[in-house]
Amino acid sequence: MTVSGTCCLAVAVPFGGNPVLVVAVMAVWGAGVIADSAMFSVCLASVVDPRFVGTALTMQTATGFLLTAVTVQGLPLLAGALGWHELTEMAGEGVPLCDIHGYGLLRWPNRSLQALLAAARGHSAEARAITDEVIGWAVPRRAGAMHAYALHARALDAVGRGEFEDAYQNACAVSPAGTIASHVPHAMWLVLDLVEAAVRTGRKDEAAAHVAAAQETDLPAISSQPFGPTGDATRA
């Protein structure tokens, strides 16, 4: 229990850093935690009236599953209630202010951010409605930046729904696989989404080409997202 408890606390230190170190700590934790259940059972059996050992062990097991169920079901609700509230309010302020003060052009970046937020939250219908609105405004005016915003939101939404073919097509519409389009910021932000969608749709050559393009463009020089030997994009 000392080993598993220590690893439970220690894994937070390297998390997000060197993946080898994270995996090493988790491997020790996984091996150490196996004995915890048996140890709890022995401790409980040693202090309970022998006539009720079976009942006590059953209650212990049921309580453990109950706590797990509460955690699994409760954390997403808590995150939804607390984690997005302020961001949703901030994203919602921009469009009305643009409408009030007559900043028609700036309305659309704000609307596009709302689409990205809806996609990130898994609100597919809202994301689709907003992107339809943005694309309907952007395409006739050849506003490429706003079009890319909308395609980015659609790709993100598709990845969240597991519709990787849709995600791949939308991401490639921003920047084709194997190319990091110049002067298109969303081409950088969509690199990992395009690579994942390519891999999950059987396009491993396109995925490898896109990773190579990201490395050749030297994205690590302008982004904190890892693309080096241990980076996520390379492993994909």
C-alpha cells in the first residue's frame, strides 16, 4: 500500500513530460496496487466477527465498485458544470458586443471560437449549426481564414464523434496531408488531428508524410506541442 500510494502521488510530477518516466511510474503503480485488494480483505477479515466475514467482504467489494461508479459518472458532470462555465460566458460576450458596436468583420472570429468550443464540448449539433453559418458567410467573400476556422471546428467535432473519415476530409481541406500550408495557422493546430484521422482510416503513408512535413517545417520552434523523437505525432 505504501508503494501504490506513493506512486499515486508521484505520477502527477512527470505527467505531461517524458512519457518513458510516466510509463515507468505507472508500471510500478500497477504492479503494487494489485496487492492492495487482498491486503484490505485480510485486514477486514481479521477484525470482523467470523460469523459475518462473508458479508463484510461483500460489502467491501460493493463499496469499492460504488465509489468507482460515482467517480466515473460524477466527474464529467462536475467538469461540465464548473470547467466550461467561464469559458462559455467569455466566448458568448464577443458576438453581441460586435453587433452592438458595428464590428461586423470581427463578429465571425468570435462566432468561429464558439464553434470550436461547441466541438470541444461534444455539442455536435451546435458546432454544425455555427460552422454552417460561418461557411455561408465566408465562402462567397473568399474569407479563407474564417473558412479554415469552421473546417477546424468540424474536424475537431468529427474526431470527438469517432467519424475519422469526416475528420480527415475537413482537416485536409485546411491543409492537405503531407503539407503545412503557409500562412494558415489552423494547419499547425490541426496537425495531430489530421495524423490521428489518417491512421484511423488506414492512411498510414499520409500520416507519416504529415508528421515529416511538421518536422521539416520546424513547428517545435514556434509551438510547445512535441514533434521530436518522443512526441505524440512521431509515435502516431
